[in-house]
Amino acid sequence: MKLHNPELVSALVDGELRGLRRWLVRRHLARCAVCGAEYRHQLHVRQLLAANPITPVMNESADFFWSKVRRDIEAQAGRPYRVRIPPLSLSDWLFRHQTSLLGAAAVLAAVLGLWFAARMYRPTLQTVAERPLPATVARVTTPLPQTTATVFHREDEEVTVIWVSGLPWTADLKQMHTLFATIGS
Amino acid sequence: MRLLVFSLMLLLTVGAASASNVTGRLIRADNVKAPSDKQVQDIAEKLRKVFGYARYEQIGRDTKPFHAGERVKLDLGEGFTVFCHPKGINSDGKHEMDVELYSGKTLIVKPERLAIRPGKYLLVRGPEVGASLFIIALTVAP
């Protein structure tokens, strides 16, 4: 440690030194005439400053200043004062209304989910009553050989058809009568 | 006496009202480029959709009243005859009957327990003769 150090002398005057450093600096001041004189000078200055504090000079007296403040306050008493709210940024607005936004999003998701579910699982329309058949046949007999008869219904035309297959083709009616007479006998 | 006459008239009226008419039609279908017969205009479109031919012509027609238990013969022409054996009206309001379709004396087809709704048609695809097809249409008047 450099003892010829004006900063140490100033620190000692300010009471900032402790312990071993304070003892060393004090011992040096007792032996060093220069540092000792410096110490005594700084101490004298400090004592002068403590004895003569700086007083702030105001243009008006303290009573006048505070009375003026009080008068301004009383003048504005009862007058509505509008505090301007600064505009919120998007992130601040979202943070402030996060509960409402979450609720709205939940409701929207529920509505959309119900709508999609209703569309996907729409029950097929079923007729209340089955359309009555125009005619029904319990059994169809075709005595002629190699002939068959099939019954089917045409819902769109409301007809019942007995489709006889296997009847022999003939060129004209006379041949048909002859043929059927032969088959029937 | 007056009561007797009135009762007889009432019976006849009721009897007439309960009687139904069965109509048989013999129709020839072909693809001749000519308009269909006007007599089959009410059924031509149905026939066209079922059988596919372009032209339809009514060859014969016969209508007879029938009662349950009475055998009815319909002469449709060209040797085709239809016999109907009405059995009555079932719970669905259909007329039940046995039907026999003859060509001459030859039985072609015999649908049994045919139950036909009044006003509706039963079509029987008959024989093919030349380029034509014979169709028998049966209906019961409502």
C-alpha cells in the first residue's frame, strides 16, 4: 500500500478506513510531515463546511410556495379530471382479455364441433310408410315346357309385371295358334 | 209392399256399388315408326319404360264386373282369353283373384292369389310374334 496517497488521507478524514488500513495510515500521518499537514488541512476544511451549511435561496418564501400549491389544488377541486389511458399494444390487449378470448374460442370450437358431428352422423331419411306395391302375386304357374315366369315391380311406374320367358317365337299369329295348340294337346 | 220394393232397391244399389270391374287389354308392341294407339295413351309411357318398344297398339279390350266367387271371362281378341276367379278384398284393400291366361285352349301363365290394388296395372309379357310382342294388361277399376 502506498501510504503517500492523498486519497487515503481523504478516506481517513471521511471515516471510510477500518481496521489495519486505518492503523497504518494513522501511523504514517504521525511520522510523515507532508501527509500530516494534508490531513490537518482537509480536516479543517471539513469542520468549516460542517459549521457553515449551504442554504438554498428561493425566489419566494416557503410559505408563499406551498400556499400557491394549496391554492391550485383547491381551485381544481371538484373538476373532473380525465386521465388519458395510453393505447395498449396488441400483445397487452390480448393479455388483458385472455380470459374472454379463451371463452369465445371454446364456444366457437364447441359450435363447430357440433356442426361437423351433425353433418357426419346425419341419420338417413327413412320413409315413414313403405310405398304400397301395386300388385302382388303369391305364385305363378307356367304349364308350357321350358318357360318361366318372374314377378317384379316397377316402383317408379307403379306397375307389377309378370315376365314370361321361354315362350316360342312365331312368325305370325296363325303359326302361334297352331304352335300353342300343338303344345297344349 | 212399398217397404219390400224399397228394400229390394236398396239391396240392388248396395250390390251394384260393391261390384268391381276388371278390365283386360291385349296390346301389341313393336318398333314401327308411328305414333302409339290413342287407346293406350294412358299406359303407353309405362309400357315403354318396362318393355322398351316404341309403339303400342291396343288389339282388344274387355271389361266385366265381378263378384267374389264368380268366374269371369275376358275375351281380349286374337285368341287370348283371361279367366279371373275373384276371392274378395284383403285387409290392404287389394282385390284377390286367380288369373289364367289362355291362347286358344293353351294355358300360358297362371298367377295365383294375385292381389291387385284398384287402379293399378298388372302387365303380363306374352309371346313374341314376328317383330311384335303381345302384352296383356289387367286392372281393376277403383
